[in-house]
Amino acid sequence: MLLETFCLIWLDASTNVKVNQDAEQKLQERSENERVIIIVNDELGRVIIPSIFKLRQVISIYIYDTDKERNKEWIEKFTKIKAVTVELDELIIRIQTDHKIQKILQEPLCIDFFTVDSNLSQSADNVNGQFLFFQLLIECLLQIKPTNVDTSELIKICQNEYEGNELELSNLCDFKRSYSSDKALWWYTRQSFFYKVLNAILFTENIHMIFLFRSFISDIQHELKKYQTHHPVRVYREQIISSDELNTLKKYLGQFISINSFFSTTTNYQQAVSFLDVFNNSENFEPILFEIYADPDIVVAKPFGDISEYLGESRILFMLGSIFHLNSIKRNENNQIWIIQMTLCSENEPDLKQILMHTKQKLSDRETNLRTLGKILWDTGKFDLAEKYLTEFLNQLPSNDPSLSSIYDDLSKVALQAGDYEKSVRWSKKAFEFRNSNALLHTLNINVSDDAIFILNIRNNARWRQNGVTVASGFNCPYSICVDNNQTMVIADFQNDCVMQWEIGIEKGHVVAGGNGRGYRLDQLNRPTGVLIDKMMNSLIICDRWNRRVVQWSPLNGTTE
């Protein structure tokens, strides 16, 4: 589990060749969200540096050797080599000095994009889906009530991570003893585990760790509201990014981005540029300066606050998940720095308002709890996590709670979509048994019927044998099926956002509803999960799940909601 962004690795030539080969392989396998600092001597450096210096995660290399002069010939072509030293104290001081700048320039940015240009990319739906998922996830997590159990789990994980690190273990004890909601920003701006772990889990989108941090994220949000600036500001953020990352930003010029971490900026232009001035040009990396205009009268949902009193310098911190419009990307010819101009956006932005409102309606109808979180994760294909939170919610309920059967059903469907058919049957059996043993509750639950589930009496040691015949294919997650009395099948295809009809004797089915891309228009569907045939009205009744509606789809009269 990655709980810190920066990592220091010391490679020693005195170890055997295999150990160093393993170290090289492990470096290549590390996440690109990590930032690795390497210490190595001349002998091993000549072998390993040519194969690792281009890795995104390796940000600096230090040569620690007994002979400083013999290194001059070969190190010049490797711009990531920051220093050659023969003194340990000198090495430590240099790494500490460089790291102060690296923390600012090299921390990875986790960015999601939202485009209103359907021609921009064939994967626009996937891009927008990830953007909306993170917005909904954070909204959901901030509404789930915190518990002492979650805090204890978080502290335990951090204690295990920092085992042997006396400084951070002391910080953890202090945190456990004295933390209060009005100290959230104090802890975030302090150089301790709190800042490092929170940033790392946001960069890597470690959902369970973000879940455990949710109460502290909420506390930071409330403090940012307290320190909200009262006038428009123009702020700056210096950064080093890869050429590929810059090209991606250029691709979405004129669109929207969400920065999925707390975003620290300065009002001091010269200070921001001065950090970039010390950057040594490196192959495939670019110095950039975000220039952001933010108006507090326009933006309400996600605050940005002046936290200068905590840092002794002019700093503005934006709430995680803040949305910006990418206005322009230009290179300053004088200093070769890329200037990326952005404007902080309101959720009432015309291109965003309807889709964000529609997305967040999923949280508005009832209490937000672990089941809500489980369903959000389920809808986005994160089945293991969905099962985890649905099961936790299940375990919190009394044994006679009437909602148990529907949660069993949820777990059965999650297992089915994950491809675990045996587990799906086990959950279905639990739902069936619960309804049978709670007859009164069952009669009140209008969402199911006794014949909705049929449980076979199968021996424990039985094995399935494939003897079936394919009668319909070409789907991407067929979710439900309805068969007419003339053997015509209509099938809700969850992932393809359509309903297909398959007539008996016909080799190929055809789309009868949806199929016009994922969306909210009446000629579109968004993750349909159920379909019925209405013979009297010659129409289909479709459960359009992600659009939170039921639509009647008729070939004669069009679509009504």
C-alpha cells in the first residue's frame, strides 16, 4: 500500500548482483505516482542509471563515492544526477535542500477531465464517467457519518506503515491524543504523516483509505469555509510534469478539469517562478505554471481559503475536487515555462449544471450510508469494494431488519456481475430464506415476489457442467431479460446502454431502445437494468437506472418518462 509519495532508496554495490537486479526491476514496477530518490556509488551507478534514469518515478539521483573526480566524465549526460559527494553530511544536507523544492514541484497531480465536445475522443464517455465518479464519491463520503472504529483502523494502518519511525509514531500518538476538528488545517500544513498519507492516497485514489480519512477531509472543508477569501484572487502553482501529461492538458483545452487533491497555490508570482528557475531541464519533462482566477462570489460548493497564517507565507488552498476551466496553454519564450491559465468554476456552469445535479441526485433521496457507497462502487465496476461496504452495512443491521433481503439481493447481483456465480447463488439463497422466515416483512416488500428466485437443491460437492446452447450474444453485461409469449426476447444491456430484441429463428438481434450513446435525452439510456413488455400499449417499460427514471419506449409514440 502506497502511503507516501516520496521514497528514498540507497543502492549498494557491496550487495550481490541479483539483489541489485531485483532493485532495478522493483523500481520499474513502482507506480508512476511515486517519486523516488536514488543514492548509489560510482561503480553500481554506471550499471543501473542508464536503465532507470528515464523512469517517471525517479526524480533525482545522488552519487556517493570515495573519488569525486572520476565521475565527471559520464554523469553529465544524466540530468537527474543532482550531486556527487564523498561526505555523508554533505549528502544529507543536499538531499534535504533539494527535497524542499521537490515537494513543491514534483508532487503528482491527480486530474480528471470533463469534455462537452463529443468529437474530442472516442472515449469521452469514459473520461466524463471518471470525472463524475470522483465528484459523486467525495460527496458521498462527506455525508457518511464518521465512527471511532474507522479512526482506529486508520491509526493502526499508519502505525504499521511507520513501524520503526520514531518521529512519525510520536506524531501519531499526538494526533490520537489531541486532534480536534478545528485543528485540521494545522495538521494538514504540518510536515507529518497526516499531510503525506492524505496526499498519497488521493493521488493513487485509494478508496478505502479516503473512506477512513473522510471525517478529516470534512473538517478541512469546514475550515476552508472559515478562511474563505472574500475577494477574487489570482494565484499560481508551479509544477513539473511529463511531456505526455502536458499533451493531455493541451488535448482538453477549452474543457474542464477536476483536481482530485487539495491544491495549494501562492499569490506571489515571483516566488512561484523562482522555484521553476532552479529546475534543470530534463528529457520528457516540462516546467509549468498554473495561473488561476478564482471568484468566491461565483463558487460556493467547494471553498478555497487563505491559509497563510499556518505557513508564514501567502498561500491559498483549494478544496479537493475543485473544478477549473482550461482557458489557455502558452509557452513563455523568455523563461521557457508553460503558462496554463484556468478559471475556478461554479457547479452552476451551464455545461456542468445539469449533469452534476443529476449525478448528485443519487444521494438526495435517502440517508447516505455504506449501502449508498457500495452501490456507487458497484455501478462503476469496483465489485470487490462494493461487496466490502455492502457487507459492512449488512453486519450493522439487526437480524430482523426488513431491508436485509434487498441487501442480500444487491450482494447477489454484485457477485453475478463479478463472475462469481456460486457466491451469487449463496446470497440469493439467503434472500429467499429471509423472506420465507419473515412472511409479514415479505408481503410488505413489493420489489420482490416468491417466484422471483428459484433455489435448486444442489449437493455441496456438485460441479456445474456446460451443456447450454447460446441463443443470443454480442452483449456487454446483459442485465435482465423478458420473454414474450411468442418467444421473443428483450434484453437490457447494462454496459451498452441499450435494449436489444431477439426474435426466435433470427440469427442476429437488433437495438429497440437506446443505442444513441449514454445520456439523459429521451432517445438515450444510461445503464438500463430492467425491461418489461407491455403488450397492450405495444411498448417497453425500461428501468433506466443511472438516469434514475423509468421510461416507456414505443415505436409508434416515441419515448415518455
